[in-house]
Amino acid sequence: MQNRGANAARLAAVSAAILLLGAATAHARPTRSLQQFDCTAAQQLCEKQSCKGKLDFKCDTATSQTDCTCISAGLAGCFSGTSSVATPAGPKRLSQLQLGEAVLSVGAGGALQFSPVYMFSSRRPAERSAFLRVRTDAGLNLTVTPGHYLFAWRGEGARAMAEAALGSPAAWPYVLPTQLAVGDVVPVALSHVVASSGVGAARPALARVTAVEEVVEEGVFMPHTHRRDLPTAAAGQTAVAESLHLLSFPPNTSEEDIASVVDGVWSLQYLAAGPICGSAGPLAGFRRAGAAAEYAGDAGDAPTHAVLFRYSNEVALLRFESQPRVQLMLGGTGAPQGTAITTLNFQGRVPSELEAIFRRGPEWGEGVELVLAMALQGGATQDEAGEFLQLTQQLAVSSAFGAVQCSYGACIVQHRGDGDAAAAETPPPPPQQQQAQQQQQQQAAAGGAVGPQPDVVLLARFQDDAQLQQFLACPPVAALLEGDDRLPLRALWSAALLTQPSDSSSSQGVGGGLL
């Protein structure tokens, strides 16, 4: 515990730096690997990733920690100011486009339709930047930054694959412009097709890539709508299941008692059938945001520690939590009187199966992870919320903000267990009573300072505090945290976890903390 003072100072510094949250947290990484990966097999899986940039693969045989990253040089996903979009009044340059104006986009069923612009994640009209111009045989060119994902079908049989998927935009693959080659196929909107068929009936056409060239142009713009814009939205995500356990302790709880509870919850992972990964540690600075400030919870029962597990699917998660020992522990049995353990189970969507397994980037190095719980705004649809979250995910992992990973998904259940010191000395209740207790926990709509069950939870891990600060300061995220009613979602609460590597074979606490 000799580093407690230094770590406490680091936590305080991060608390002061993080915009809007005003808080930071810390946890330690496990060097005990939950799943042992064979380096050869892992590298073969990594090499399946399409990457025309630099493919960086690392595998530590001693710890089985594996990292696979496609490094693409370039800026965040944006268009040049000279690029044009289709509006009801005709083509318009992005440098002239305003909030609220309708632009041509593609709906969930593949039909072209107009949808209003509700935000610009980038709007820098005077900046000269490097772009890639993708030329097509349809006479339409796409001028985007190297880090901007495009819908495209690549390689042999690309046109046949594209024609088969044209009516299902959710299944469209996306690639970086640096990965495109002559002969690849991209969707475009042809003005004469729209004019003859009408908006709502016309569908995108397919164009063949004829060249990809580097250019320098003026203006950097990234407009967003609630629809699946051409060609900005991403698809092909992989679903995982996340389980976040928030721990609140009464005042004056000893470090030993805290360590015992956190260690107990952390150790439950060994009862699970193959969790992919997990983390645990102190959680300082839980903060309600926007409309969530209306929740009148006691600030003293805010969570101070957290344990996070990821599973391959929801079935594995629910099977894990159905075990009697797990139910008792998450119900607070054995914890000091007044301890609360609030569990949130939620779906996680990551861009690819590769990222779900490897959690790409320096996952086990120092970093900051944002945890953001949200609720649907009145009148907003699930589709609108999903599109907003997908765009937020793209922003987080873009080279402008540099998140090593971002996942989000619907909250499946929230329940709370309250500690009872005497329970540790008594035998477990009968199975029927355990089941009844679990049902009561799952029916609880609120859990201490956590408040009502969120509709959606988002996780975003950054390498340093500056990246997180920049991400929180970008207009759509700042508006989300402030409860802007023009967005489909509003923030309920948020927190930041400061991660620090451990150099032992077991989890260690930051600041004298955990195990």
C-alpha cells in the first residue's frame, strides 16, 4: 500500500480533468487469463481481419494476452467542404448545409428518403486536410478522410454480393477507403433514378470503384441524421453480453471489508462457463447527469467500486447468475450491513467478432473507461436511439478521439442486493426462498443512487484522460450529458474508470485497494 498517496493524487488529477463528469475511477487488470488463447490460432483469426493499413498483432504466451489492431493513418470520419449532398431543393455543398435541413439517406428497408440533419460531429470550414477521393464508374466521387468508413463490397463476386444485400442496409459491410481497390463496389444515389422513381421508392445504385487518390481540400464536415446516411453508417456488429456490478459501502467501512466483498464478486467469474474478460476496482465519482439529476437518491450511497464481466452471449450470462452461490453473493450475503450491490446486465455491440474477443488496443495498459447509462427521450424510437448510438460509437473509436474500444446495448435487467453481516454466519436459505429473493431483486426498478433502470448502457475505453476529455466535449456527447431534448436519448448517470496495470499474478487495487 506504499503507492496509496501517488495513486490518490492521480485519481484526484483525473477527477479535475474529466469534463462534465468531474470524477474518475480506477481498477486493476487481471494477469490471470480467463481464457487461454493459442497464439498461432489467434494470429490466424487476426489475419482474417480486412486491413490495408498496418495490421499489428501481439501475443504474450506467458499470460495469453492477445492484441489485434488494424492501424489506419488518417483523420476522423469526415467529408470535405466541397462534397455535395442531395436535398429537396437540389444538390448542396456541405460547407453550406445547416442544422435541420433534409438530406437524402437510406432507410432500414433500403429505400432512399430525406431525413433532417440533427448534429455535426465535425464542422471546420477553414481547415485544409488530407482526403481520399474514391472515383466510381457512375461519375460520382466520394471524398472522405482516410478514417471514414464507407459501405462497400470487396474482391471477387463483389457485385453479386452487393445486389443480394441491397435491400437490407443493416447487413451492408463497411471498410476504410484505404482498403478499397479498383473493382470494388459501393452504393450511390443517382439523381435521375430518384427523379423518375420518386423518394421513398428509389433505391441506391451500385457503382464500381475506378480509382482511389489522395487530395488536399478545404473544410472538414460530418453531418448526422437519424437515418442510415449514405455512406456514413456502419454495420456488421457482433453482440456480446455485459454484466456490471456496482458496489456501494456504508461510511467508515474498512479497506479489508471492502476488499473482501470486491474479491468475492470478482471471484464469481470462476463459476461461469467461459467469460471472455473482466475487470474490477475502485469507482470514484459517480455522477448523475441531465434529467437524471431529478432522482433524489442519497449521495452517500453512490457506488464506489465496480466489477465488470463480458460473456459471449446472454444465455451464458443468465446461466451464470442462476447459480445459488452467485445469487447469494450478488444479493449482498456476507457483505457489511448497509452494503448495496446493484447489477446491470446489458447487451454489448462491438464492430466485429475480433474486437469482442481481443478488446483491441492496449486493453491492459493504463487508460480511462467511460460508463454511461441512458434512457429514451419521450417520443423517440428504438431505431433512432440505435442510429445515434452507432454514430457515437464511430465517433469514439475514430482517430479524432482514439477510443481503443466502444460497446453499447440495451439494458436487460437491473436489480439490487443489500448486505447483511449476519448472513455470512447463517446457512444459505432453501432454494425456493433463494428464487423468491432473486425475483424480488429483478423486479426492483431502482437501486440506491443508481436510480431507475436505464434503457441503454455504453462503455468507451480511452488510452488517456485527454482523449476522454475531448470526446466528452464534442457536441453530440456534451448535449447527451446535458439532457438535450432534441436527441433520442438522455443521460441518467455516468462515471469514469481509471485503469492501471498490475504486475502480479492476481488482481491488485489501485491506491492500496482491492485484493
